[in-house]
Amino acid sequence: MSVRTLPLLFLNLGGEMLYILDQRLRAQNIPGDKARKDEWTEVDRKRVLNDIISTMFNRKFMEELFKPQELYSKKALRTVYNRLAHASIMRLNQASMDKLYDLMTMAFKYQVLLCPRPKDVLLVTFNHLDAIKGFIQDSPTILQQVDETFRQLTETYGTLSAGEFQLIRQTLLIFFQDLHIRTMQLFLQENIVPNPLAKEELNFLARLMGGMEIKKPSGPEPGFRLNLFTTDEEEEHAALSRPEELSYEIINIQAMQDQQRKEELARIMGEFEIAEQPRQSSSKGDDLLAMMDEL
Amino acid sequence: MFRRERSIPLRGSAAALCNNLSVLQLPACNLMHYAVVHGPSAQLLSAAPEGVPLAQRQFHAKEGAGVSPPLITQVHWCVLPFRVLLVLTSHRGIQMYESDGSIMVYWHALDSGDTSSVQAVFARGIAASGHFICVGTWTGRVLVFDIPAKGPNIVLSEELAGHQTPVTDIATEPAQGQDSVADMVTADDSGLLCVWRSGSEFTLLTRIPGFGIPCPSVQLWQGIIAAGYGNGQVRLYEATTGTLHVQINAHARAICALDLAPEAGKLLSAAEDTFVHIWKLSRSPESGYIEVEHCHGECISDTQVCGARFCDPTGSSFAVTGYDLAEILRYSSV
């Protein structure tokens, strides 16, 4: 479809993500002087948003994004947001990350559906960028990055015809087709059967794509975890009861320090026949993900 | 008055494309055939008159070069003098099948040539004209294929240049037998309409300029061009001269489909505002001016309509598809 859709998709979903995180961090806000070591303060909230926004609007990243290209696969896009959400001290459990992504996607899908004219998608994007500027008012360098993106958006989309915007809107709607997640009711009663081989495959893929320097979590996470649910129990329950068809299969990046795991992987690799092309979806978004690793 | 009939379930939901429903009625075997685009696949199904689904078949766009599975832009039956072919257009090319979809008889790959990487490459807009099938492309060119009475010996006979922006839809009607009578209209993303006379060589008779808004759907009946626009307007033009006769602010959002019931002169318009309207076209006997009368409006609640067709030539029943909807909605008059 349209090869100019990705920047709009990425920026709008990113904007929604920041709205939600900002809200959630405020809800868990503790006044600075009263906070314990592991609780959120106003300073922490601003820091998290600053970190994520400056990662999102990194110049090289944006340049890559604005090149004419087809949309990423859903899996690749999900992985990008997973990394983005972890660009700072904040940590999200799987269930919270899933909920965050569900909310982001459904909110933007709804906004695209409601646009009276296809060109209004651009206005929606500007709205998101305006809100993002509001989050980083105290940081002139990041503000400059966002302004640069504003300029790039105007340059790329300002002269497009109504017909081209209609194609962009159709491309977005095809991407969101069949996503019907009830964002208010995320508790469902089904068991998930874990597939250990699949997990190893994904870890292996992650290594191929370029490892990231994430400290391997050992024992309780150090401090700053954000919960998208109201209690820890709810979050745990959501994680256990998420139905298979809604699992995003994000690629979990973990430092390969476990000797046993290495051997296991080598054994599995030995059994793989390299007869076919690598999965198409892993080639898309590769460069972008690799770039994110260097940020 | 129309009442809602039993819906026909689809395997996959309908994609948010324009003109996303094609209907073929074969009176001989009293079956209705429907075709809907899902995205990278299209579905063909046949149903008994009461709507009981009987058989279904799925098609995928032929791969060709490229990274991701190509998307289908349109699927449409072409009724020719001696055969019926099912045509599928995608971001790779044009596929033609026997009417039941059993055998692919022809594949034409699109040549992206000098196209900059910024433009999307695709075919869109399908219509039969005599023993030709005309298909539009992203460059604005219309490909004319010569179809033999049977067999796969299909040949690209002509490329029509008239449009500068991607073609959206093509409409034809049987030639009236007189000379220089328009029997084909092509529309594009800029709203421009080109009016043609078919033949061994197609002739451009006149152009009707757009006004910056896409024209996603167009119909032709007895020398009357009905065009639906992205601002919800339906305009009726005299085909031979290109003169505007009627302008209707028919819908609150972009029109996505138009259809015609030739025996009754009924026009169906469907738009993203969830409404389907039926109009009666006629000509004033004294002046010859085109006249239109509103017959019926149907609200398809909470549905972004993407395709609509009459199910019979008198316009007494119609079918509708909607984005994200995995069924074909049917209505018939009481």
C-alpha cells in the first residue's frame, strides 16, 4: 500500500503511549520528600518521559523512519515499542506492556476511523506532537528534536493530495484490521500453554538481531517498576489469563550469560536445517532495531 | 421500504477499500455469487437466494517481487459476450480466473519501471467492455485486454493515456449502436473523469475535470455518468458533452461505492457515513435533462461501509460490506 505510512503510525502510537504512561505515573505519584526508594516521584516521571521522548525523536532514527518503505509487521512494531518503553529506568511486566500496547493501538485505530477526511490523520499526528512538546517543556535539546520532526512531517505530508491521504488511511486501517480488544475488560479465562522451543527461537533471533546491554534481571527488579493495573495481583492475573491469540510474541532480549542455555541453543541450532529464507518479518525493521540498540 | 435479510458470513473481514463488493447473478442456476477483498486475500462465495452460503473459495495475490505479501485492491466479475471472468487486481499485477475461480487463465505483472520508490504500485478499477476487459493502474494508464471467446489466449491490446493520477474505478455500458456514443468512463484520484468510446482502438471523447477530490466510484447508464466523490457528493453528467446536470450533497463522508440497476435506472450510493441511498435516474422528456429522485435511505449502524451492490437488475435488493465486518449484509424491498 502507501509507502509513506510508517512515520504517521509510529508517531501517533508513540504519542498515545506517552499519554498513558504520563497518566499512570501521575496516578502512582508520591511527593518527593515522602517517597521511599522504590516509589515514583514527580522528578522520576519527568525523567522517564524525557528519556523515552529523546529516544523516540533521535535524529538518525527519524531519518530512517521517514524513508519511503512498507509498514513493519505487527511483531516488529511491537518490539520497537517494547524497547522504547524500557529506554529509561522504568520497567514493565509482560502483562502491563501488553495492556499498554492494547490501549495505544485501539486508541489510534479509533482516531483513524473517526477522521472525517483522510487528511485529518495529519492533524491527529500534530495533536500528538503538541502534547509531547508539553511533556518536555523544560528540555530545550529534546524540544528541538521534536520541532525538527514537525518540520519533517510538514515537508513530507504538506503537499500530498487527498487521494494519497486516502491510500495512507486505507493502509493504516488494513494494519488495524480485525483488532478488537476490549480495553476495559482484559481479564479472560483461558490457559496459556507455554512453548519452550518457541521461546528459545525468539531469544536466538534476538541475538542475531543484535544484543542489547540489558542487565539480566536476577531476583527482584531494582526499584522502578510501573504497573498498568491497579494492583499487583490484577497484573499477575492478567498475565496468566491472556488468551493465546492475543499474545504479541515480542522478542525478549536477554544477555546470554547462562551456560546451560547456550548449550541448549546450540543443540537446537544443530537441528535446524538452513533450507529456507529467514522469516520475512525479521528482516523488516531490522535496521531500525539495530539502531535503537546503539542509542 | 427495505427489510434486512439474513447475512452471509465471511471467512475474513472486509478491508477498508472502495468498491469492495462484487456480485454476480447467474439466473440460470438461481445462485448469487459474492466477492470481497480481505487484504492479502479475497473471498469468493456462492449462496442460495435466501442467503444460505453454499461454497466458498479464497484467493491470494500472486507474489512477484517484494518483501511482504501483496495486498489485493479489488475483485470484480466481468461479464463478456461469451464468458464471465473473475478479475483480481493487486500491488503486483492483474489475475484473471474462470468465473467460479477454479482456474487462473491469465496473469499480468505490473512493471514499476521508472516509478520512484515513493509511489505505491498497484492496479485498480476493473470493467468489461464488449470483448475487452479494462483495468486501471497507479500511473493513470488504463490497460485494455482482448479476451477470446474461450481459453487463456488473452492479449494486452492497448494502453490508454488519459489520467495522471491513480485510476480508481471504471464503468461501462453496452454500446447503443450509434456512432460516437460514449460507452466507457474512467475515474481517478484527482476526480478527473475520462469518457471513451470502445472499439478495436479506444477513443477519448471528452474529459470532465475534477476539483481536487478523489472520485472513488463511477457508473454509466444510458448516456448518464454518475460519479461519487470523496466529499460525499454525487454528480450526474451528460456523457457525450461532459456537462454537469445534477449535483447532490448525498453523504456526510466520502463515497465508497456506486452501483446501478439498469432495468429500473436505479442508482445506489454508499459512503463512510454509514448510509446507503437509492436514487431513481430519468430524463425529462421535453428537455432531455437528467433528473433524479431519492427513493430510499438505509442506515447501516456503526459500520464503515466499503462496498455495496444491487443484487438484481431491477434494484429490489442490495448487499453491503463494512470494514472489519465478517459478513455480507443483505436487504430486500417489501
